[in-house]
Amino acid sequence: MGANGDGDPVDTQEAIMQATYRALCTHGYSNLTMQSIADEFDKTKGVIHYHYDTKQDLLVAFLEYLLDAFERNIAIDERHDPITRLEALIDTLLFGPPGRGEFDHWELTTAMLEIRSEAPHNEEFRRQLSHNYEIVEAMVTAIVEDGIEQGVFRDVNAEEVATLLLTTINGARIYQVTLQRDDIAGIAKSSLTAIIRDWLCRSDEIDD
């Protein structure tokens, strides 16, 4: 990838990422081409090739771009108590950040699912997605461990709790976009809230 001689390189690369996002949402991964991306771009296809030699190079950069945006959007206020923080994180992971966010949440979920489906055959996609999962898993684990230390949560294996919550959340998001069921994320939220309140929390710490 070289430096761009036509305008600000950062602005140009941002425009390429946005064009890739629109093309992916429109055509899906299997029908995504450099031309379909260029069709969403206000410069020539040659500018895209100037920055990215191949579609693979572009999509690796695009996945990193999506994951960076995702990680920025799931930041949780550390000043709140562990129950509030955990429920807020679950809500953000299921429905997107409240009142903010760079992409439509369900469009982003669909775009990520398109790329995730290629991860078994693409080592770089798999590496980036694994890193993203580890970041979110560490966030959940840290909140649960904090709750245990404060005496709010029962003495449980925090990593196993994180695995349970994230597996449920990921499954709910996938089912919602693939089955076009608008109720699944809400059902998952209700179920996970019950798990937190009825199982994870110490009974004397629940504030109704």
C-alpha cells in the first residue's frame, strides 16, 4: 500500500472503508468485487488499487476497521456498579451503543457475519476475530471478577460466565439477522438478565 497523492490519505482510506461497507451490505461477501466497491466510491477503482493491491488486502484492512469501530462503541462507564455495567454491556452487544455508533447496528452485524463465515478458510480473518473475542471476553470477565470481589456476585468461574454470556449474545445476533426475527435479541436480553439476577447475583445484593 502506498501513500496517496490525491487528497488526505486518511480521508481517502476512510472513504474506501465506507465504500466497502456499503458494497458488502448491498452485495454480500460472495458477490463483492473491487468494481462493486468502486461503484460506491467517488474516485476511480485505480485509487483503491493504489492503496490495496488485492481484494484480500482490502478486506483484511476493512475487518480491522470494523472491529476498531466495534471496540470503541462498547466502552462501559467504569464508575457504575458491576450489575449495572454487566447489564449495560450485554445491552450494547445485543442492540448497539445507545444514541451513538458509526454504523447501523444490524447492518454491521450482517456485514460482520458475512466476513465471519469466511474465517474458517482465512487465517487473517480468524486471527482478527479471535483477538476481538478475547477483548470482549476480558471485559466481561473483569466485570464479573470485580463483582465477586465486591461481594455482589457469587464466587463463580468468571471466564466460564463470560463464555456463557458471549455465546448466547453471538447466537442471538446471528439468529436475528439470518432468520429476520426482530424479537430474538430481546428474548436473549430477558434471559441473560434473569441469569444475572437469579443466579449470578447474591440474593442479598439484588435491588428491585
